[in-house]
Amino acid sequence: QRPAAELVDVAMDELTKAGAGGRAERRTMQDIAAAYWAEREAEWANNGKPTGIPSGLVDLDRMTNGWRPGQLVTVAAPTGTGKTTLMLQMALHAARQGRRALVLTLEMGEEEIMRKLVANLGRLDTSPTATPNHDKEQAALNAVAQLPIQVAYTPGATVAEIVAECHRERAKRGSLDLVVVDHLQVMGTPQERGQTRAAALGAITRELKAQAGKLGAAILMGSQLNREGSSGATGPAPVPQLAMLRESGNIEEDSSMVLMLHNPDEKTAPDLRTLYVRKNRNGPTGKVDLMAKLTESRFVAAAVEKVPL
């Protein structure tokens, strides 16, 4: 009679205890103090560079210090803005830095995800109408295949199935640093009797946040905005606010960070994007200006794009 996610959690705990010979002793304050000081020394030695998993966007990393184990980071945007492309770019960059990444896609097939990764790494237009560069594309494909990144197509997956995939990957590879879940609103949500849709989504975000801590990984979770955050007949989409997170206030509450991708002027600057850091528990909020090169499945800093070649 217990929820599936809870049963998976119990099973994973039992497996962990069995492998370690029992539950680990609680750390002393001296242990915690030593770990804290080691982390601070690493930050000072890095001269301002992120000590967490870098996103690849320098201005964003200055605000976030990179992704940390145990964080749930929500990346929210209206449909078609490029949030999936942005999250894939972040996972690819992490893998290129030697971090182990897992992409769980609930909408795109694995070959479609591979196309985006290859286009990003090779700076290639892989759309059907583009002139192919076979040698360059083959080289990019081989490079992606050698990176510590895995992709799994999990249509309609529930949170229990997502959790099981994460633990399976960590057990198979020995470690897991970054997980991308795309996206929240298309996850299976078996609702208990009398439970609202918002409450069901809240249960998912709470579980993902808890699992980020147990996995020792950061989780990037895609999310849609509600209708107020999308463009319509009256004009462009408004600047996104936390209240526009679709269907559940738990998304904001459970997230360590909330990033919101916005297209400020679809008509005169269709490729311009602003990435807002709307919530950041351990640092400042702010914004980063980006240019979307969606034919190449990548984003670049807007300032870089303005420099003549």
C-alpha cells in the first residue's frame, strides 16, 4: 500500500547498507568543519572560477559557482524558447569536464538528443535542409560517444522510474554528477484519491530534491510556464516571474535555483535570450544575456556574438 517512489527509496537504502556493511556513522562537527574548510580553500585557489559543475556560461557560473551535489535546479521557459537545448548544452559541457551526466528525456527520442549533442559539439547545422559536412559530423559524433554522458528516452516515466534510472546509472558507472530531467509537466503523475494535480507535481519535486541529496548529484529539471508566461495575440511573452511556474508552487519551494529563459523581442531580435536567475539559495540573483543558435543546438554569450570575427 506504500507509494512506488517510497518503495524504491527503501530498496535503494537497503542495497546501500548491504554494500557498505550497514548505515554509515553520522559525521562529527569536526568532520563537517574540515570538509567546509577544504571547500573554502578550493574556492580561494580557483580564483573565482566555479568549484561546482560549470554550466559553460561564464556569467551564469559567477552567480551560481556551478552546480552542487544535492541541488535541484529548475530551468523554466515557454515552449519553443530552447530550454531543452540549454540543458543539453549544460550536460554536454559537464561531460567535457569529466563529470558523469545522465539525460532522461520524456519527449525526445535518443537519436534526436544525439543530433542536438553532435550539432552543439561540432557547431554544425544538422537540420534536414542544411548542406552536410560528413567528416566534421562524424568527428563530432565520435567525440560525443566517448564522453561520460548517457541518454535514456523514458516517455511517461513516473518519479519512481526516474529515481530507479538514476540509481541504476550510478551503480553501473560508479558515480553520477549531473542529471537532466526533461521535463516536469510530462512526467507520469499517478494521483492519490482526492489529490490535486498541483499536489501530485509537488510530490515529484520533493522526491527529486531528496534524491539529489542521496545520489550526491545535481538535478536539472525542465519546467513549463503557465499561460501568463507565454506569448499570445496581445504581444510578446512578459518577463518571467516565479509566480508563472506552471501548476505548482512547490517547484519554487523545492528548487535550490530557478532559472527562467526569456525571449524579450521575438519580432526584431528572435535569437536574443535573457536567462534570469530568479532564485539562488547560496548566491545572488540576476540575468545573463544570450544568443540562441538553435540550428546548431547551442547558446553563446550575447557579448561574444557582438565581437566582429
